Amino acid sequence: MFRHVAPIVLLLISNIFMTFAWYGHLKFRSSALWLVILVSWGIAFFEYCFQVPANRIGYSCYNAVQLKTIQEVITLTVFSVFSVLYLKEQFRWNYLVGFVFIILAVFFIFKGK
């Protein structure tokens, strides 16, 4: 059980760091670009500290396509929460429809496992 859950938890943590590294600077548009690049790289270091072990551990029970699919679902979930809570953007109905199609993709990727 740990083998199956640990990669998901590690990917979740990794994606929180990734989202802040990639999009957190959007609230600081007046900051110098070179500065936000350096800060983003610093945050991304911690992303990799969780992402690499997640994939290493996860590959023992998931194949690469399944790992990538899990990562994408986590990324979209984390980003949705981030965009609403941190960036104060509105979550729209068409985003939900798109996510339903992604969930269907997950179903087909994991079907037959």
C-alpha cells in the first residue's frame, strides 16, 4: 500500500512547489525578471527533491505513462486551487468540463491494470 500512496503524496508536495515556482511570481509583476527567475529556481530545487523520489518509488508499481497521468491530474488540481486562492482567479464551468475529460483519460490509461 505504501508503494502506491507514497509517490502520489510526493508528487502532490512536488506540484505545490512547482506551481509556486512557475506561477507564484505573477503576483509580483513589478519585481525584476532576473530576481523572480532566481527565486523560481530556488523553489524548483525543492520541487525536484520530491518529484525525483516520487517517480523512482512510483515506477516500482506504476508504469511511466501512469506516473505521468497521476502527475498531470495532481498538477491540474493543485493549479486550480492555487489560481482561485492565490491568484484570485475565477474557476469557470468550462474548466470543470475539461477536467471531466481528463478524468476519462485517466480511466482509460488505468483500465486493464
